[in-house]
Amino acid sequence: MGALESVVMDPPEVDLPAHALEQPRIRDDGTPETTWQTWQGLDAIESLPIEKWMHPAMRLVVVAPHPDDEILACGGLMAMHAARGGSTLVVAVTDGEASHAGVSSWRATKLAEVRRTERLQGLSRLGCAGTEVHRLGLPDGNVAGHATALEEQLRRVVRWGDIVVTTWRRDGHPDHEACGDAAAGACGAAHCCLLQAPVWMWHWSRPGDPQVPWHRLVGLGLTSREVAGKQRALAAHASQLEPRGSAVGPVLGPAMLERLTRRSEYFFV
Ligand SMILES: [Zn+2]
């Protein structure tokens, strides 16, 4: 069965200016993975086997700001849950139409269409072809401007007993942070468990960075097969892996790809 996509609304037909891409904390090449791998603090993070906190009958709800965030944040967890027979709902907050704004000739609506297709292919490669995708169609780059609408939507979707995963509310990308905040509100109301995954934090922070509450991170160990599945799934997101222009690199650079080889995923609880 292919992934099921439900549509709420289409993204706006706009080409955002280049400044829409500027995220003050996401610059340069980011902290290399070798720096993280030689840091003992990473080894000190408590690891929790999935059997200890998630029953296969529980629903996994992944609130993804952009297509590909579900893989970067928790692709291993999704694959594990699917392999145990669990069901997953991906709430697709935006279609990622602003990733090339101001630096390429892509029209926003065309890019959104491409990225929706990449997402479905990625889920299929992850072993999650039956995943339901619930599109919200909020504007990429301005989720915070629709924070109330997002939280209302999530309150309708999330229910007691779900495990909800989204991006960390201090991740350094405004859309990621808005999703973290809205999910916290919705999960608080439904009394369900929320895990917030750092995605861009690994890019801008450094080992032991005092801005990061390291003591609140837990790890989920992955098999080499699950790691390989994540890599195959991310490869479906070609629009994010190719240079965006003659002098503009891909959205996901070498440091992000190296992080995908990790044998653990990490979540703030
Ligand atoms: Zn993102």
C-alpha cells in the first residue's frame, strides 16, 4: 500500500525573497560529525530501548515542519515502529516550497509538488509505505505566523496514548521551533508523550554547549539496517541534496549527511 496523503490546503503561489532562507544559527558547514563522535558527552546520554516506552499498538504521530524532517528527526524510530506492526501518522506542516527561494528559478508550487513526491518515496524506502500523511499546507518559512492555527490542527489530531515526535523548540530554525511549541501545547492538552528531536542543533551547537539541556536528551539505538534505511530514504529528497544554484550549495550538506550515519537518534523528553 502506498502512503496516503490527505490535503487540507495548497501552499501559496509565492516566490519568497532570499532573506526567507536566512537562519542566523544555520550557517557555514556546521559542526563536523567527527567532533560529535569524539565527545564523551554523547556516550553519557541515556539510551532507552523502544520496548521500554512504546508498545506497537500506540500510534506514532510525527509533526514534520518540512518534507525530510521526519527522516532527519526520527526515521529510525519510524522504521522500527513500522517493523513492529505499529501505525504512524505524519503531519506535514509545510510542503517545503521555500527551500530554494531567491537562489533558483524553481517556482514555489512546482517545488512543493516535487517535495511532496520525494516525501512519499522516502517513506516507502524507509519501510513506512503505509504511513498516512496529513498535509496542513502552512507557508514554509512562516509557520510561526500561523502558530495558533497549527496548535488547533494538532489538538484535533493528537489523542491520549499517542507518542508524538517533532523538532526541538530551540532547534535554531523558526519553523522547527514553532512546531516544537505547538506540539507541546497540543500534547499537554491531550496528556500524551512528546519527544522533540534536535535537527539543526547538531549543526550550530558544539559539544557541551551551555545553551543545550543535554541532561534531558535520551538516545534510541539503531541497527545498521535501520541506518541504511534512513540513508536510502533521504536519498529520495534529491531537491535538498543538489546544489541550488551556481554558487549556492544544497540545503543538506556533507555534515548533515554524516550525521545520518549515527547509530542513535536523540530526543529531548
Ligand atoms: Zn526542516
